[in-house]
Amino acid sequence: MKIVLATGIYPPDIGGPATYVKQLAEELRQGGNEVVVVTYDKKNERSEDRKIERVSIGLPVLRWFKYAKALKKVGSDADIVYAFSSISCGIPVKIARLKKPRKILRLGGDFFWERYTALGGGLGLGGWYGKRSKVFGCRLSVVGWILKNFDHVVFSTEFQQKLYQENFKKLPSHSVIENAVPEGHTEIHVKREPFSLLFMGRLVGFKNLKSLVEAVKQMANVRLTLVGDGPKKKELMKLAGSAGTRIMFVSPVHGEEKIKVFAGHDLMVIPSITEISPNVALEARANGLPVLLTEETGLSPALSEAMVLRNLSTPEDIINAIKEMQENYSDIADVTGNLTLKRGWKEVAEEHMNLFNES
């Protein structure tokens, strides 16, 4: 079977979709499938790997047509085109008008809600869907227009699937395929002095990192490392200024370097307004690092086992939750380090192949 995975980002870019697509592509190839990845490329470099078709990001709107051209090039004879974004990939899929492939869209985020939070909006995903306005109705129309072009929608969580079921009357056939639980180098962490916090991911609005930085500035004997990049980096660095070396910014890491970073910290903190399916939380826990996660998450109870879910909306909320983690750290670390959950990429790939083989 020939499968085209259409994604907005791909390694060396960081983010859940990049990691997900890379792992899924490798597993599908091991199953004997021909897999081609189409992705945007900020550096405008052409890939020498025939398994990866890179599209220069260029100007808005025009980039969609370049992406659509790439999809036609590699996807006209494909059996499946699997898109990982409603806007950056879903619109090019519509423009390409591919006739043969079955077209599937995976949703693990929400483009318009993320743009709303980037502009300072503070509603979580559930609250935002509950707010009715002219702008909301226009957004639903755009998303509905995109959804019509797909034969099936895959959600990463039941949480987001329920929101779409409630708000889109003509939702295509759909299902849930949860994230894999990564294998890790499990170890039981012992609390350090100073207490060492870690955030890893995109530095964007909905991650609520201003509240995290403000919280750390108010806490004694606590340090924070933010690993990643994104549009909020300069603002966060300016905000962190008075904390000196207690708040550090580090470029994205991969592979063994990421595992070393996990090992060098006491607690992963993800204070997002909403976090639908945070792969980095699963990676951290797989390596024995305790996780403090926003309570508005799409992770099922099975996938969030051993993580501590709390309201992390404000600096005060975050301070209280971190203090709770410090007081109970040995017990939490022991449970995290001894947890064994089995849901590998092989199982995720099998669930996808079952879907792809449906008539």
C-alpha cells in the first residue's frame, strides 16, 4: 500500500506532530508499505531523501498551492493521503483534488483556537467551543468546508471528538486512535536541591508559559529550564530577566540528548490552557520523570496514569501545585518510575492499517 503522510512539521522541527509522523512512518514502512512524507521546510532546502518531499514555506496562501503541487507529484497514485493539520495540510489536500487516494484527516489540535490564544485569549478549548459568536460561526463554516473533502477523521482523543460531534452536524465518519506510549529508560528520580522544573515544547500562547515563569520567579530554591523555540520566546526571556540563572532557555533537543535532559530534572510541568494529547508528557513519564499536567487535557485516564493533573491557570495555581509535588515527591517519583504501560508504535500502526484497509 502506498501511503502519503502530509504534515506541517517534521524533524528537525520540534512538536508532537513531527515526532508522531516520523515514528508512524517508520512503523508503517516496517510493515511493508511505501510511505512518503510531505512537509513544509522553513530553510527552503530540497530533500535528497525520496521518502520525504519538502515544500518551501514561502508566503501565506501561495504555500498551499506549492504543497498541493507536491501532493499531486507523490500522491496521485497513492492509496491513502493522511493529513495532520486541518489548515496547513487540509487546504492543500482540497486544492490538489486527488481522485484515487482515500483522504483521512487527523486532528490532535485546533488551528483557530491556537490562533485565538496566540492573541492573548484565555479560554480553554472546551470553553471556547461553548462561546457562540459571529466569529465562531465563521470558523465553524471554514472547518466544515475543509472536513467535507475528507473520507474519515481520526481524533487523538475522545475529548476533541466529542467537541466536534457537538458542533459539526455533517462530520465525516470518524474514530479515535490514541497516541503511543513511548518506551523509555525508566528510573526513579530523587529530588534535588534546588528543585528542578522542566518544560519542553513549542513556546506559544496556549502553553500558558507566562504564568509558569511568574510562578518560578516567586519561588525560592526552584529553577526552571524551558527547552524549545517559538514566537513567545523573546517575551518570555524578557519576563524571566530578573530571575537570572534560575530560569534558563535551551534550544530543542532530540534522541539521547532529550533523555539526558529528562534525567537532569525533577519535574515536567505543562501548564497549558488546554493540552489535547501531549506526547512529551508521555515521553517524560516513560523515562521516569514525574509530570504535572493541566487538568484540561484530552489524555484518557489510562494514558495519564501516574501524572498529576491540576488546575494550572494562574501563577498561584502553579505555585500551589508545585509545592504539593515537592511535599509528596518520593511517592510520586516511585509510582512514575515503576509504571509499565504497553502501547507501542506497532499497536498504533496496526490500528491505522485496520482503518486504511477499510473499504
